[in-house]
Amino acid sequence: MKSLFEESTQHEIENRIHQLSVSSRPVWGKMNISQMFHHCQFPLKIALRKEHPELKPNLFAKLFFKKSMYNDKPWRKNLPTHSKLKVIEQKNFEKEKEILLSLVAEFSNQKDKKEWDPHPMFGNFTNEQWGKMQYKHLDHHLQQFNV
């Protein structure tokens, strides 16, 4: 499993983001490209403690979904999104793209961080798990837009 803490993987993600345009359309799902860029910021902001959504710890999610966040098995298409992380309003493509690229770089620079605050819903992750989880989420949504 790739990790966003690997420099080559960071560059791969950035290059894939740069391939998208305002006219990019999803292969599945309801979000447009600008909404997807905004949605992909949430997990990065949570890890970087820039966002504190009202997500409650969930024992079911911890027991049955947590490992799927950083393992090699791809997520299925059209997975439900937590209501606090849904993006319904229209967003500015260039602004959201710029913010996402900035967050990818900022998160990737944390590769040597040893202690992470717990995820508000899933609890503790190791450094390795954080890196894999961030890659997997971004990869899932970039595949959604066929890049």
C-alpha cells in the first residue's frame, strides 16, 4: 500500500490532481470536481488539526471499517459519506484545487511525526496508517474522476 509520506507517492497524487480540469466529470457519485477537491481536504485537515468536525467515536466503525482505511483492498464505489463530510454547496475549482495541493504537501511533510492526535471517529492511528489512509482516500476520489 502506498503512503502519502513517500515522496514519489506525493508527486503522483499532485500530478493526478493537476490532470483534472473544471470540466472533469465523475465516473460515479454525486460530487462535481470542485466539491470533490473540497471533500478530500477534510481528512487532511483532521490529521493536521485544522478542522474539528463533530464526529463521534463509533465502536462499529472502529471494529469493522477502521482497517479498511489503510489496507490494500480498494473501497467500493458509492460508499456513503458521513453527513458532516458531505459537500453540497458549489465550490470554486481553482481555490479548492490550490487548498488541496497545499494540504497534501503539508501533510506529506509530517512523515517523521511520531505522535498523532486520535482521529475523532476512529481513534488512534500509527504514522504509517495515517500515511496510507490519506493516500487511499485521495486515490479513491481521483479514480472517481478517472485519473
